[in-house]
Amino acid sequence: MIETLHDAPGLGLAAPQVGVLKRLFVYDLYDGTGAGVIINPVISESRGEWVYEEGCLSIPGVYWNCTRPKEVHLTGRGLDGNEVSIDADELLSRVYQHETDHLDGVLFIDRLDKSTRKQALKAIREMQLTGWVPSRVKPDKPEL
């Protein structure tokens, strides 16, 4: 999954996105800390608010400002089976929230306000109707 994440390129990838029905995700912020794996993630706390232009490997080329909590506390298990307990903010917090949402069957467009969600769904429908698939609308920005 990490290789698939890097090939995409993406910041995070949930197992169901690649047909694996397990509750886990991989992530990499490309900041020198390396890739990580979280198994059975639980977000138990959140604080603040942060707006960020979010995209998704499941719907490439679609980006919208999405408001999410700025900070979260996440627990789960690492690849070694040991428990992890992480306080994250801004981008790492967003990746954890985005990928945990995937595990719960939620896409980031479900988090948009009603008007913006309507615009996003229209853009997706138009892409499907025309058969247009963006190669990379924003090649400098990995998708979540």
C-alpha cells in the first residue's frame, strides 16, 4: 500500500481504496519522517478548526476547501502491533481524519457545506459523463 501511495502520489491511502477490507491506512507527509501505518484508528479528541484545500485519490482532480478540526488525538496500532497514541495538528491531523473517514465510508465531499458539496458532485458527474479524467490538475499537491 505504501508503494501505491507513493506512485499516486498521495499523502494517505486507506485499505478499502485498494480493495482491502481491513481497518487500516498508510500515510506519508514527505517531510523526511517516512511512511506510517495505522491499524484500527480511533480519533478520540479534536480541537480547533482549519480550512484546507483537500483532494482525494478516489476522485482525482477534484479539490475543495474543507473545514476540519485543526488538532486530533488518534489511537490505534502500528504495523508491529504495538499501540500508538498520537497528538496531531494541521496537515497530519487532516490526513488522519481523511483516512479514518474512508474506513467509515465517508468521502471528504461529504464534509463540505451543502452548496459546495453540490458543486463538487456536479463536477464529478460532468467528469463521468464526458469521460474526462484529469491526469493531475494540481501536480505539485499530493492528494489525501
